[in-house]
Amino acid sequence: MEFLVIALVIVFGFLMFRYFRQRNFLKTLTEDQFREGYRKAQLIDVREPQEFKKGHILGARNIPLTQMKQRLIELRKDKPVYLYCQSGSRSARAAQLLHKKGYEDISQLKGGFKKWSGKIK
């Protein structure tokens, strides 16, 4: 029983560490905040191509999370990067990868594409 408690504390500590570390480099924006800045940023949809084809935010480029490492050359480090996926988990992982590669101005859409009510293609 004592081992279980220790294991839970360690897991909880690790999750909290990741959460707070991520908050240092990733801004999670409401739809209104996202809409204010995405036209001046690199708008990236990190969902898979078949999801992107079913509908995406107008002006977005599709760079799936699964291809992000190979396609980093397509992104500029001197411009903000606005990410979104279906719900927010893949965009958070993409942000973590970008941060490790030296990108500094990274934002994601709170709730992802499923919460977007703006124009789509």
C-alpha cells in the first residue's frame, strides 16, 4: 500500500512539472484571442490530412504532428506560431517539439478546432 501511495505521488509530481513547464512557453488562447492574432502568425493545423480536408480554419497550413520533425524547415522562428488540432492535445505536443527546437512565440487554440466557431474551409 505504501508503494502505491509513493508511486501516485511521483506520477502526480511529474504531471504537475510538465504542466507548469509547458505554461512557460505555450500560450493557450481563447477563440477571440486566437482570432485577433492568427492572421499575423503562422497558422498550423497539426491534425492528419484526412481531418484537415474535412474542414479547417481559413488560411491554415496542414503540418500533421506525425510529420512535424521532418517539416520544421517550413516554419520561421522569427514569427509567431499558432497551432490547433481537434481538441488541444496534439497541438500541445507539437508546441513542446517546437520549443525544444528553439521556437519561442507559440500559441494554441483553447479547446481546438471543435470549439472554433469562425470561418472554415
